[in-house]
Amino acid sequence: MRMDPPRRWFTTGAAALAYLTAFGVAYAQPSFADIAGAWAGSTTNDVKLDLFISADGRYVLRFLTGPGGGSIPRGLAAWNGDVVVLKYGDTEISLTKSTDGKLVGPYESPRGKGSITFIRK
């Protein structure tokens, strides 16, 4: 059975659209909605932190212990590929979502450097 040309073009176009939509979803950049919420964290130097990220990328980082204890930096996070970057003052924290759902990565500040791990509260 042969299709008439308009129907064939419609079918071909629908198939192409479905493929491109699926391809785009599979390789879409992550959004802050994926990681929004409250997180509890600690560093390799046993500094305890709380992190809250909103769906629009605003964050509040609360230092519970350590040399920065009591400070509460705030800012707007940015994506760099699959890495979410939190910058405040001279400090930068780069976090990647691990396969087990944690946010992990290195940090570097004038006071030190190491790695940091956040788990959902």
C-alpha cells in the first residue's frame, strides 16, 4: 500500500520530530530543579555545612562548624557543563551529582582546599 505524498511527508516529519525530541531530552543540560532543596554537607576537614538551593539557582550556604562557623554566604549558582558552581568571595565550590544522589566535588578557599559531600536532608 502506497501513501499519498502529503501523508508520507506528515509521517516522516512526525517521526523526525519524535526522534529529535527524544535526543534533546537525553542530552539536556541539568537544571537547578534537579538539585533544589536542602542538603547537609561535610568537608574532608570535618567542617559541617547546610546548603539550600532554589529552583532558580539561588543558594544559601551555612557553615555550622570550622573556621567559617556561623557565616552564611549567599549567591547565584551557575552551571558549567554537568557541574554546578557556587562562588562567593575568593571561594569556589564545584559540585557534581553522583550516581547515588549526592553532590560531591572539590572546594578551594584562602583558608584551605579539599573535597566536600552533600546529602539530601
